[in-house]
Amino acid sequence: MVSRAGGPSASKSLDTLGAVGEHPRVTDEADHPSPLVRSPKRIRFVELSGGAMSALLDGDLSGASGIAGVSLTEYFVTDTARWLWQFRLGQMAADPGRAGWMARQAVVGDKGLVVGHAGFHGPPDEFGTVEIGYSIAPDFRRQGYARSALSELLRRAAAEPAVTTVRATISPDNVASLATISGFGFVEVGEHWDEVDGRELVFEVPARGFHPLDADAVTRTVLCRPPRDGRSRPRPRTGQ
């Protein structure tokens, strides 16, 4: 088991593990059975500022693209995506000094195409734990982008002195996602019950102790949801 900084290392419920942040459901590539791609993709992250997210929330895709400096797609103005922008803007307004942790990143892949978005669900908690999550647009799944996005998020977490642990939560039925995070060194430390998706497993890895799979590794998208602390919170619409 992986210990949280300052906490015990035992499998337990999320009532004791605590919550890091909130985010909407992200899409797992396992929803689309197709041949696996075994070579990772070269990607870069482009920050979506508060201005860009405000434009997206208003449905102004052109304006948001101009602010971000990349051509965003309709994937960024779905109902679920708009829920995310609204939630993130609320976080940033409540705590401007830590807005950088809440800003979402557009994932830019081959030929400058924006293939999805990724980021942290908030700043590190009192134990130094951050939650990661990302979503790849349907047209770009099973092509190596998800694994590359996960690797980049882990690299960024490792570069932050305040971060000691990286967390992901996954449905026990999501075999593909479970296999993927195992390859990055995640260890199961507990579980919790989600009011929509049911039982979910909680995984953590030391921020500076992960070892990504090599280029021949199986590529999947990780379904990440931050642990919940039992309080009622707004939920995005599912079904994309």
C-alpha cells in the first residue's frame, strides 16, 4: 500500500482518506472496443485561462480558441464540458491565488489538433495529495493520447514540491483503466461509494516515484474521479 504523507497506509473507505476536489465524469476509451495502439503520442498542454473557460461556458468556441491560441473543438462545449468550466471558474473565483491548479489544459496532439483536456482537480490537500483527470475526444481515443496525457500530468505533479502523492479513482469494472494505472505504479489504498457510479477504487502513487510504461505499453484512458466525502455536490450530465 502507498502511504499518504502524514497518514496511515491501509486500505480503507474514503471517509478516512478524505477528498481532494470535484470534477465531472471523464470518458474512458474502453467504451469503444477497437484495436489497441501501442506507441505513445507526442503531446503538449495549452492552458485554458479563465477567459477561455468563460467563453466556452457561453458557447463562444471561436472566442475561446482565440484566447487559448489553439483551435478548440465542439468537444469543449458539450453539456458536460460546460459544467466543468463553470465549476472551475467557481473554484478560481473562490481562491484566485491558487487558480493555476484549477486551470484546465487543452491536450494538443499531432498536427496541432486538440484531442482533449486534462488537469488537476485542485491544489494539493494538507497531505500533499492531488487528483488527476483527463478526457480524450471520441475521434482520438485508442491512439496513445490518453497515456501521454497521464504521463505529462504525473511529470508536472513531480515537479511541484508541495505535491507528495497523486491520486486516481476508478470503477472496479473498468479493466482497461485498472491495467493502465498499474503500469504507472499506482497502488490501491481504499474505496468509496459514488452516488451515480457505485463502488470505486482509490489508487495513489508517490509524486516522485512513478515509472511510466515503455513505448510498447498498452494505451488506455484512465477514468479518474476524486474521492467524495459524503456531501451532496452538483453532478454533470453523463452520456456523451
